[in-house]
Amino acid sequence: TKAIVDHADMGVIVTEGEGRIVYANEAYMALSGASSEADLKPAERLFSGGADVSEAIYRLATSAREGRLGTEEIRLPQGLGGHGQPAWYRIKVSHLERAGAKPATLWSVLDITREREGQENVFQELQSAIDFLDHAPAGFMSLDAAGEISYLNATLAGWLQSAPATAPASAGRPRRCRRRHRPAGAPDPASTARQALGERARATGLDLE
């Protein structure tokens, strides 16, 4: 098992007491920029930065002291070693019982920068698609199973000369109309929208039949 951990891609360090290092694998030494064991820093000291980083490390240390597993993903503006590029790291911590020795804390560190960059690229592509849909030169609407309008793009809303009543849009999601219970006898909003769209089409000479 030790041989596997020694050469793992994930950085691993084991500490005991007040941060005394008892083991660190090659990946951790590379991440920390240490050239020898004397240069090694425990994870609590290796990761420093803004309040969000400090709070994440504090939560992990607390989890370890309480014998719980902990996982955090943190972003360093310049990455470990200060190479100038932002970097993301997934840090895990667990309490480690050792036969005939003091309990220890096992920290693992993985550089997930490429993973997060991939997620960001997907998000940007999705956001671009949503923006295009909202302002496309065609009207789009979506109805739920009950016939209620769940989405109306800006183009169609403009054609109907009524802005869609929308809830605050979350990033990466189309704007959605708030669902309201229709009083008995009140006009069906979906039918109203279809009727208005039909009137608009007839006024411009379009045949929707």
C-alpha cells in the first residue's frame, strides 16, 4: 500500500500532534515545491490566502480533530509555488488511527485546475446558447404538463408586447415564469398567449395552420 501511495498522482501527507510531519509522498513534495523533507510544510501552512481559503482549511482541521472526513475545493489566485496562474485544489482530510502510535491526520491534495477549467468552458458554452435562445430571431415558448407557460424568450415576449414575469434567473438557466394558481373563470395564460401569437401572425400575413 505504501508503495502505491508513494507514487500516486495525488499528494498525500500525514501529520500528528501539532502538525509534525511523519510522512509525505513524492506528489505532495512536488506540489509544495519542497526539495527535501526539511522544506516540507503541513497542509495547514501550505495553503494560505484569503478568508475563503483560511476558512476551508479551518473546517478541514476541525473535521480531522473530530474524527470526521472532510473535503474542500479551494482556489489559489497564483497556485502553489506562486507560478502566476490561478489553480484549484481538492483537499481531503481524515482521522488516522495507528497501532502502537499516536493518532494522526491524513491529508490528500489533488490539482483539479483542468477539471474546473473544463466545467467553466461548458458553463460558458451553455450560457452562450441560452443568450442566443433568448434573443434569437424566432419566438420560443415552453409549456408544462398543465399547460402553464414555463418559459418565454425575449423575442416572443416582445412580439406579444408583454415582458415575461420572471423569477430572478440563476446563472446558466433560462428565465422562467413564476407559477401562479389561476382563479376559477380566469383566462388560461397559455391559451391567451397562443391567441395573441395567432393575432400577431395574421397581422403580419403568416399562416400558422
